[in-house]
Amino acid sequence: MAGQSFLLDISMLLGLMAILSSCGSCSFHTELSLEEATLKDLQRAFYQNKLTSRQLVEFYLEQVRRLNPILKGIIEVNPDALDQASRADLERKKSSPRSLSPLHGIPVLVKDNIATKDKLNTTAGSFALLGSVVPRDAGVVTKLRMAGAIIFGKASLSEWSYFRSNALPSGWSARGGQGKNPYTMGEPCGSSSGSAISVAANMVTVSLGTETDGSILCPSTLNSVVGIKPTVGLTSRAGVVPISSRQDTVGPICRTVSDAAYVLEAIVGADRYDNSTIEASKYIPKGGYGQFLRAGGLKGKRIGIVREFYDFGPDDTFYTQAYEKVVKTLKKGGAILVDNLMIDNLEQIFDGSSGEQIALLAEFKISLNAYLKELVASPIRSLSDAIEFNKKNSKLENLEYGQEEFLKAEATNGIGDAEKAALARLAKLSKDGFERLMIKNKLDAVAAPGSLISPVFAIGGFPGVSVPAGYDPQGNPYGICFGGLKGFEPRLIEIAYGFERLTKSRKPPSIKRQ
Ligand SMILES: *[C@@H]1O[C@H](CO)[C@@H](O)[C@H](O)[C@H]1NC(C)=O
Ligand SMILES: *[C@@H]1O[C@H](CO)[C@@H](O)[C@H](O)[C@H]1NC(C)=O
């Protein structure tokens, strides 16, 4: 029946969980469904013996059974998830409260380009990698397991992280099918589409995505969730099906800023399989990211407004007004707005002349071939094998969508003169543009609508955080993105948390049957 909501009987498996809310002086019982539960809610329920990890995983398995056939946010569920949950429940009994990570016993979904050495496949959504055997867990997965998290499954994505062809529909992969935005049933944006869809629709607690240019920030915005695109190197890329070691980064996609901060805390840090993590370790704050979840996080922050990003044209009064309201909220929260700024070279970054694509194509071939070579077993061993695989399996891989980026990448020949020039140009664009703007104006962050600004962050390895800001009259979610210099995660989290506290925009989707 059209219009029937699935969310009314969300707790059919468990019934509504009565969770004791411990709000200091006003202790009271509330009926709280597991839908929208945060890490804090869940840990509290664990410790009060109101919930087990096993029940939590059972709840999500039921959610996946009912919602995933429509939304296609998940490619594979881990057959060992329930066992891992039971083990976490046992460990909790034997541990002193508070000695465990906020992720202990929590199911985490990881994008299908992030390797897990278990029963799950790691395929970037492509049949070409089905049956490949990874040498070990990805660096970030090792850290998740150390924190006691449950690897719940693999999220769908835009196949090959959207690097096979620009004609590929966003959120589509041969193995995952077409992922759907749970708010609109339209495109979810990618490439970390499934990660965003699945947390938005309460099919899992938290997730990991990856970004090379926009792949965390865009789906986060469009699916009304929080995404953190960390400084490149802050999180290990070892064991991630790559595009570019210069731009790739792994980050959390969650329903709240605090959940995202705790997931980030669990996955940052040095990894001997990704040397960039050693240098970037200096950006990790002593005492972790939790300390930056402060209600007054906006107070005194210098936030830059680059007006070019706010120009929606004279006809789009909705978004023009919506983002004016967002800017006013920042000010109301105590931020010092530095308005009417310009980023030098912005046109060059967006008109295709920056050199980003030249660099990425060559880097992709080099890094993908290195990833494939390291696999213990694999149907393909090189980019050229992948191209051949797609030709031979043109139906399965829907070759109608093309593979022109693969072909262009295959035609490159290492980092030659053109690539060196492109890399130099990119570095200069960042230095003379965004970096100069931030330093000259002593900014803590730049705020921009949606994920429009993501190429600026991508080419410089800069961090960004996307937070839900509302819904347009058609029900499309929209967000605001805060970005800063390398290592600015603490203040971006403060700003994002302060904004979230003031606005509380996110609402769960009411998912309609087709
Ligand atoms: C991994 O792929 C193989 C081959 O298709 C399949 O048999 C197996 O069930 C997959 N693993 C999971 C956890 O889905
Ligand atoms: C990391 O750096 C060390 C020392 O320079 C080098 O021997 C090693 O091969 C590098 N590891 C990787 C994964 O690049």
C-alpha cells in the first residue's frame, strides 16, 4: 500500500525498550525505541542491563530484512555478527564499567571498499573482485576490532568509488544494485552511498565511508546524517581499494556529531601499513575528540563565509533563505562571522583546469595495481584485468554505463611531466587559495552549503564535517559543511556539535513502500 510507513512497528522484534534516562536531577523512565539511539544511549542501556549487543544486532538484522530490499544500502551482512555480539556481551560482564570503548559491542557497517579478513567479501561493489582474498583487515578495521566493535557488514557504494565511469548512476554498483535515498527514494549521492543510507534508515548504528572528493560529505548531506572527512593520513588507508593516496581518506558517517566524533577517535592513528598516518599522528588531540562535544562550541569561533557558494540564483528563494537562516544560527551561537570572503583560484578548482583529474587518473592506476598485487588471491591482478573483466561480463557489470575513467587511467604511464605539473598546480591552488584565506583571516572554519566546497578540501587533504540543516519543501534533506586546515578536526567538531545542539534538524525518514 502506497504511503504505508515501516517505522511504526520498528520494534516488533524487541518491543519498545524501556530505557532509564539518567538526566541528573530528573530521573525518569522513557519509552525509547532503538531507532535513532546514539552510542551514549546504547552504552547506558548496556550497563543498565536493559539491552544486550546481541539484541541490538537482532534489531538491525530485522531492519535490514525489511528495509534493505528497498534501499539497498548493504551488500553483505556479516554471518558472524551475532557471535561477535555475544562475545561483547560476555566481555562487558567481566569488565569494569567505563573501561570499554564507546564502540564496544556496537555494530559498525563499513563501505565495501574497506577490507575485512573474515567471511565478508571486499569488492568495491564489482563482481571483478568477488572471491578476492585480502591479506589482512584494513587498518581502520583493525582499530574497530580493538575497540570491541562488531563488523556488521559491507555498505553498498557507487561502484569502484565512482571511478569507473561518470555515467554510472550515483549509488549504483553491480553487486549492490541501485541504492536509494530513504527520504526521497531518489539518488543518494556517492560514493559512500550505502554507509549514509544505512545509518539514516536505522539499519545500523554507525558506519565508515571513504572520500577522495565529496564521497563522504555529499551522501551525508543528502541523507541527513553527519559525515566527517578527516585530514588525509589521520586515518589509515591500508586495505582500502584506492583511488589516490594523496586524496583518499576514511571517515565516519553517523546520525549525530557525537557518534561521529567517537568513531573518529576509534579509527585514527598510526598504522605501519600506511606511512602517512605516522606524520598525521601529530593532529590527534590528547584526551580524544569527546572533549570537543561542548554545547557552546560555536562561541568565539571565526567562521568564514564564501558567498560564491551561497548563490542559488534569483529563482531559488528556498535555499537562499534556508542558508541565510543557517548563517544566522551560527551567529546566534556566538560565532564570529567573517563574511563576503573570496577564495582565490576557486574558478580553476571547479572548471576542470586544476589538474585534479590528471593526477587522479595516474594515481589510480598505480595504487589500484599495488592493491591488487597484494591480494592473497584475486580474479583480477591489474586495472587492465578489471577492464577485460568488464568487457567479458558486460551484462553483469552493466557496461552500458561505460568504463571510460578506467580506460583513461590505464592509458597513463606513471607520474610523468604532465602529472608533476598537475600536482604542483594543485599544491599551489591550495596554498594560494584556501590556506591563505584561512590564515589571513585567522579562521577556525569555512562554512558552505551542502558539499559544494568538497573539491577545495579534496585537493589539499583538508578535513570537513557535514551536519544536517533541514529539509526542503519536497522533503530533500540538506546540510551545512564546515572545513578547515589539516588537523582542525577538534574545532570542526566543536562547531558542528554547537550547530547541531542549536538546530537538531535531523528527523528519521518515513520509508514508503514503492
Ligand atoms: C562472499 O562471496 C561468496 C561468493 O559469491 C559468497 O558465497 C559468500 O556468501 C559471500 N560472503 C558473504 C558474507 O556474503
Ligand atoms: C614506510 O616507510 C618505511 C621507511 O621509509 C619503508 O621501509 C616502508 O616500506 C614504508 N611502508 C609502506 C607501506 O609504504
